[in-house]
Amino acid sequence: MTESRPHTLFSFGTLLDERVQTALFGEAVPSSPASLTGYAARPLPITDESVIAASGLDVHLTLERKYGAVVEGAVLHLTDRDLAAADAYEVDDYARRRVLLTSGESAWAYLDAKPLRSAARIVIVGDSIAYGRCDPQGGWAARLAATHIAGNEAEHRVFNLAIPGSTLADVSRQTPTVLAPRLPDTVLVAAGINDSALPLAMSQTPRDGLAHIADSLGALAATALSHNARLVVVGPTWVDEERTRDYEGLRFTQARALALRESVRAWCGENHVDHLDMWEPLRERTELLVDGVHPTPEGHQVLHRHLDALGRGRRSAGRDRGRHAGLLS
């Protein structure tokens, strides 16, 4: 009986070599020509001798977003075991994510694990914290825009479409109509704490009341993919429940906010979607919150530095950074 090959993986590197496939999967695997629009290949110099010895290359390739560019390659048809072998073979600098091929079909691909490092055109959707409330300079989102655009003023764009008071359900309904004119390659969803206040009226426990999170995030993932964009979920942030017992009719507690954080993180992990956790930077730092919920300008600055480190980081070609990138990219 022929083994089922339910997984498709886009490759443009030496993984297309039958010898590499045999070494990794035990045999050459079926493949078909394919291309990836909106990406460009970027060389990654390697200086670590052990990496060069393992790959046979001193310059590997990785992907970055570039509007109008096309990367030619092939789709590999893999079994469950093959895909697991590919995941084990890949290093921490790369993450398996869904991409939209030029054909309109979706496939897995190994992308930069720092999702904002390779981004060009970013759309931000979310609530009042993403909007920048309580910071005349526009909050962490405006600081992200400034640093991102400064990196490449000709091609980098950031569109902050956050709406104060929005829940993830609201965002999932609002987002489909606003993406097309902005041509995003990255959709950054700020999972604010508004969702954490909903369980009070919906159920007896925070976990039960957050059952809608999966539906909202699933809809956002489908919307992002349909626009050839990478979904990145950010948040939630820490809440000081001693100072926000009843905010505009909503009841925020740390227990509910932590349940939201757990739900978002679990869904992202199960669905191979990027999650940038924003809880720790403000934890127990009540002086960085205006009202127990919204960060001060200094709080927004702290959040931006944390987000920048998580989402952009620093490119490295060290021993554990970029190993075998040319083989699996």
C-alpha cells in the first residue's frame, strides 16, 4: 500500500537534491514545480566551521519579504514521518509556517523564526493598547513603525488600524475589508485584554469563557493567508487588578488575563502561528500603567523594546543560528 503524503512543503534550496532527500527521508520524495510570490532569497554568510562542514556551504539562503518578487522552487510531498524529520532537522532560527504559493495553493515553508525581521509591509490590528492610548506619541505601535520604516524607507510600511475597545472577535470581523489596499505581508494582531473581561458574563470559569478565541484566531489566520501574509499574534499585557476593578463596565483580573494568555499561546503553538508574549515586560511594574490597564508612554517604550527583541532580534550566523538553512529553505 502506498504511504499517504498529505503534507506539502515548499523548498528552493538543496533539499531538492535527491541525495539530501535520501539522507533525510530515506528516499527521494515526489515533488512538483512551484513558486512563492512576495518573497526574495537573501544570502546568509556562515562563518562557523562546523556549520560549513555540515552543509558544504559557506553561504546559505533565507527568505525575506519583498513586494513583487518571486522565488522559484518546488513543492515536496511528504508523509507525517517526513514532515517530523524535517522539523527535527531545522534549527531554532527557522519556523514552519503556512505560505500561499503563486498557484493559489497553500503549503508549509520554513521562514525566519523572528517574524518581524523579514517583514516589509505590516498591518497592525487590535484594541486601545495597540492604538496607543495614553501615549501622545502613538504607543508601542508607533515606535515599531518608526524603527521598521527607518530600516528601509523605500519599501517598509506599517499601517496601524487598531480600534479602541475591540475584542479578537471584533478584529476578526473588521480585518478582511481593510487588508487589500495595504498589500500586507505581515498581519500583527494585538490580543488585548478586552477578551479577558468577557467570561464574567459568559461562563463560570475564565477557560470556558475563552472558547471563542480559537474561532477568532482561526478566522484571522485564514484572512492573513488569503492575502499572502504571515499572522503574528502579540499579547496580552499584564494587568494590575488592584487599580482596575471595574473599568468602563468590564471586570479585569490577573486570573482572567492569564487564562487569555494561555489560550492564545496554546492556539498559536498548535496551529504553527507566531506568538510574541508581552506579559513579562510590565509585570508588577504598576508605575508603567496609567489606570492598571493602559501603559504610560514609558510603558509603551518598554513594550516596544521587548517586541523588537522578540520579533526582530539580531541576525546571527553562529553555531546554532542558521544551521542547514540552505538545505531546508
